[in-house]
Amino acid sequence: MSDEEPPSKKVKRDEVPGKGQAESPGSRTNTRLCPYLDTINRQYLDFDFEKLCSVSLTRINVYCCLVCGKYFQGRGTNTHAYTHSVAEGHHVYLNLHTLKFYCLPDNYEIIDSSLDDIKYVLNPTFTENHIKNLDNNTKLSRAIDGTLYMPGIVGLNNIKANDYCNVVLQALSHVSPLRNFFLREENYGKIKRPPGDSAYLLVQRYGELTRKLWNPRNFKAHVSPHEMLQAVVLWSKKQFQFTQQGDPIDFLSWFLNALHKALNGSKKKDSSIIYKSFLGNMKIYTRKIPPIDLDEKQKRSLMLTEEYQETETESPFLYLTCDLPPPPLFIDEFKENIIPQVNLYQLLTKFNGQSEKEYKTYKENFLKRFEITKLPPYLILYIKRFTKNTFFVEKNPTIVNFPVKNVDFGEFLTADVKSKHKNTIYDLVANIVHDGEPSKGTYRVHILQKSTGQWYEMQDLHVTDILPQMITLTEAYIQIYELRCS
């Protein structure tokens, strides 16, 4: 049932802002059909950008001109929207907050069901039944210009240098429980935050972006993450920006923790959708290495002291860091460097609880063992390709050979830990790739469309299908694996 009042009782609650003031409660606005609806140009409508008046730059009482797509403040006499309507002859406007339509300069509300598609593009909504069928949908949608697209498989605009953010946002949008949570605004719309806390804005913007990515009725086959990235810049205190290149793993780590905190998550494993989806647990065994300048007798003596005994700590994780072996220095018979390859399972032996790895600090060295004690529903692997020293950053080009299906992470669990898991078989759902030099490279992401089983390569606005066997030949950087339903 609609929450609109009958036309005869409609009271104009929208602000008529010359200077940000609302009109008196006693004033009334008629509602009627409008003869100017055929002047609306849907191809010019873009609701992805910040809702600011293009003249005054205010966020108060902003209206979109549905003829040219520009944003203006107010609709009363002498407001920017009113002036624009008289000067340009553009008559149909949408209040970006109340989602009500008006005709200017006559200033009456328009009631017409043919405008519902515009309202839906501005604020897509999803029913629980619709969400349940997303991963089974094989129907293509058609944009205004005739372009066919699959909901969820749409490009993200690169404003300047935000491809490192785009690939992470695309990958996370295909983590089903995370996507399903943010498609329903009621899941997070009433979360209480302190006044002025920008964390709530981050959650709202990410929810809006997720709904737009999966909108089956978009006017165009791509989305701009402009408002989402502005919220990131604000809450990260400019640590992450869209004007300079960044590292996807740094952004992913910050973003997951920021969302968890913004959703009032705690240290409990099920306190937010982030922890429910990605949180795993491991034990880290650490022992100190005696100084190398001691003889064997002194070393054995030190190993018996408490300081050099192995210690055990519990450590939750949102992703696992896989270390690549150093690339070989030799060249092949054609005088070219050989591109080394390594199997994914070889990298994962780091977490079997037996393999030791040396870690160096300024004064001391340690040996560590990692034992996974709990696997999450979605497992993120970070393949460490970059090493930084005092002077420059080096990239390891080693190719990781990995299957896209049937990866058994149970092979690296101890018997008692594996017995606590009903299933340990995972399938790849997203693969982020780095191309080029460390400081000048670009990022792209491979996404699995579950309903069709088709893989897509997405690099900003460019979306193309790709064969699974081609994915394994890339310089994988971040991967997301999904636990197969038993």
C-alpha cells in the first residue's frame, strides 16, 4: 500500500529553499498529470554522483532536472531549480531525497506510474525472493542505449586512479552473504552511530553501490563508485584516494575492518556479516633463534632457557598471506628470463602447522609455524608479490598454478582440526590480477557468474568473458574462495 496521501489532502512537506528554509506547513501543492513528460531524457540521468546543487554546491533540498540531468536546489520562486526551469524551459524535476516529481515553474507534484523506473534507478530495492534467485538468474537486462548486460557483471568507472578499489569492490559484490546483506537496506539502515560519525555513511554508500551493481533495470551498463569512494576518503582520513594508485590488499584489509566496525561488530566471531563470511582462526608457534656468532654448545644452552622456548598464540584472520619463492636468476637458451611457476598447494604448506619460516627483526630472528584451526565460509588468499626495501619496490612475476574448482584446503589441516569441519572443498569466485611494473601497473579482476558458470574479466568499464584456463596464466594477487555447500 502506498504511503502517498490522496491528492486532495497532499501537504507540501518538501523544503522550498531560497536559503535552506522550509515552506510553511499551511501551504499546499496540487497534484496532477504533466504535459511535459515527453521532454524527459533518461539517457542524461546519472544518479551515481554526489547529490549537490550544481550552482550553490549545497546538499539541502536538491532536485534533479529530468531533461538535462543537472542538480539544482529548491523549487520555490528565485531558487536555482526555478530559475533553471524558466531560463531553459526544462519543466520536470525529481526531489533526490523524497523521490517525488514536480513540474516547474508551475510548482505542482506529478503523479504518474511511468516515472517509476527513474525512481527505481535512483534507489533500487530488492525483495527477499528476488535475492534468493540472483545466483540462478540467466536473464540479460537491457540498458537505455540497447546494451545488454548481466546484473552484477557491470563495469565500474575509473575516476582517475581507483582501479585498485574497483577490483576489490567488484570481488566483494560476488560474496553472496555479503551481497545479500547489503541489498536489503533494512539490515543496516537503523544501526545507531554517534552524531557526525562517517562510518554510517560508509555503510550506506556501500549498500547503494551494491544495489546499483545488481540492479536489473539500470539505464546504463556501468556504475560510477564516486559517492562510495568519497566516503572511503573521508573515513580513511585520506589514506585511500581515487586520485593516486594504491594497493588492493591494503584497501581490502582496511575496508573489511572498517565495515565490521561500522556495523557495530565486536571481537565475537558472528558479530557482523564481515566476520561471519571471512573470519578464520589459526595458531602461531614462535621460537627465538640464538645469535649466529655462538658455538653449538652455547646455542644448545640458550635453547633450554624460557626465552627461547616455543610459544603458542591464537590469531584470527580475515585473509591468509602466501609467500612466493624467490624467482630464479638464470636465463634460458634464448637469453630470456624464465618466468617461474609454483603450485598453489606448495604455497599453502605454510599453514600445515609443521613448516617453519624465518622472520627477521632489527635485533632478533624468529622461526614461526602456522596452523589453521578454523576455515571461514569464504577464504581470501593474498599472494605476496611485492617486496619493499629502502630504495625501491620489487615485483615477483612467478605464476601460481591453481584450480578454479575443487580446492581442498583440508589437506593442510591436522586430523583433529579437519574432523571438526564438515567440508573443506572450495571453489574460486574472484581473482584479482596485477599487470605491469610495481609503481605503474594496473589491476583487473576475474569474476564467476554463478548462474551461468561463465567467467568474466573486468577492468574498470571493460567487461569481457574469459575462459577459466586463461585465468590460471595470470599474475594472481588476491583470490576469494567459496566453501562448497555439502
